[in-house]
Amino acid sequence: MTLDLARLAAIDVHVHAEVSCHDPEDPVMAQFFDAASAYFKAPRERPKMPEIAQIYREQNIAFCLFTVDCESGVGAKRVSNYEVAEFAAANSDVCIPFASIDPRKGRMGAREARDLIENHGVRGFKFHAIMQDCHPADRVGYPIYEVIAEYGLPAIFHTGHSGMGTGMRGGGGLRLKYGRPMLVDDVAVDFPDMKIILAHPSWPWVDESLSMALHKENVFIDLSGWSPKYFPPQIVRYANGQLRHKMMFGSDFPLIRPDKWIEAARGIGFKDEVMPGIMKDNAARVLGLAG
């Protein structure tokens, strides 16, 4: 099976593999899943990877799949990047493997990143500074970024508020300050060959993401984590104008279903001529699937 770009209706750049097909759900992570499900009013049960692939295959949508490695910051066992990569290889008609490595793993994390890229087909990386309890530009993570930049691959950085920890005592110990988009600006400067995708509309710092995507050639925005009907108006305005080639469809599945996101996006004012870019073409270029 191979990914047929011409056949696809869309590419979802933001899909979570939150439970392993082999290992039980981590009890520490379960607390955060409970909080996120309550915040998003989403089902508590997390789908396993085969179910995710089935949903996306039925909708003719490819998706970037990743876990979040927060072993140092939260103390929760991660879903293996190698499990994600193996699953993606067996479902390559719809699944694009991303990996997540805790920045605090430093040079050992860089070794894992290189192995995943060279030997397991990984096409990008996901960082979640709030869950990882680490400033995005902390030099401890730079060895990992160096590997990603060497291969010219994209890295998704969570920005804005986080459903993880919302409503928990002390926010589950998570610090929202690490979700400020501008904290990633140093990374964009120091690694100009790494494509940076700022995840979510970045509320309450929406304008920081827009400014960075406008200013930095290597910075893009995915529109996941919110129903489009709640987007701030400047998101739509810039998507229809100066940032029409920088915005990408992302759902944040399983918390938001792709079909629900797409349905809502059709009624908020995106111009007809920019929708193909948002839904597929911009992501295809960033992922190296198209010229």
C-alpha cells in the first residue's frame, strides 16, 4: 500500500495515538485523558490505531500519527514510537508516521530520532512543551532538533491552552506558559531548515502564531484542537490572505473527529480557492509529498 496523493480528499496533520495495541493504558496518563475528555466533551475511551486507520480510510483522509513522550515531565509511560512507525508502514495508504521524543532525553533522544528517520520511515516529530515541562528553546532539546533539521523534516509544537490538565488540581502540575508560541521563535531562528508547525489556534496568544508564520519562512500553523466555528476572526482573515499557503487542516483526533471539523470549516468564511490548500496541498508540501 502506498499513499496516493491525487486520490486523497485531505491530510490531517494532527492525530494522536494515545494507547498502545500491546500495553495497558498508563494510569498516570489516564488522569489526563479523563480531564481532556471532560474539557472537549469527547468519549473517554481512546481508539487503538487500527480503529483510527479504519475511520480515516473510510473518509479518504491521510493522517499524521504520533504519541506524546512526556516521561520526564509527567512520569507517564509513552506509547512506543516504533509501534507507531510499524503500524504506519503496514497502513501506508493513509498513515504518515511522526515520532515524539522528550527533549530532556538530549543526545540519547537524538540517537532515537536518527534511527526512526533512517530505519523506520518517520516523516516528522511532535513536541508538547506543556506536557514535557520544558521550554521549547531549552538547549537540552537542541541535539534532537539538529537531527530533524538535518533531514529537513517538520516538527509540530503544541501552542496555546491545553485540554490536558484542565480542571485538575493545580492543572495537573502543567504550566501553560510553555504553550506561548513566541517561545518557539528562537527555535525557528536557530533551525531554519526545520519546518515548524505551530499546533492549534494558540489561544490566548493567537496573534503570536500569526506573526511568526508571517515572519518566518519555515513556520506554519495547523488548525487542530478547536472546532472552526470557534476560530477567532483573524485566523480566517489571514488564511484567506497572507497566510493562505501556511495554514493546514488538523483535527486533534480522537478529541475532535475529522468529519466534524470539516463540516464546521465549510461555514466560517474560508474562500473556496484557499480550501484545497488548507485541506491537503499545504500539508503535502510541508511533508515533502509534493513539489
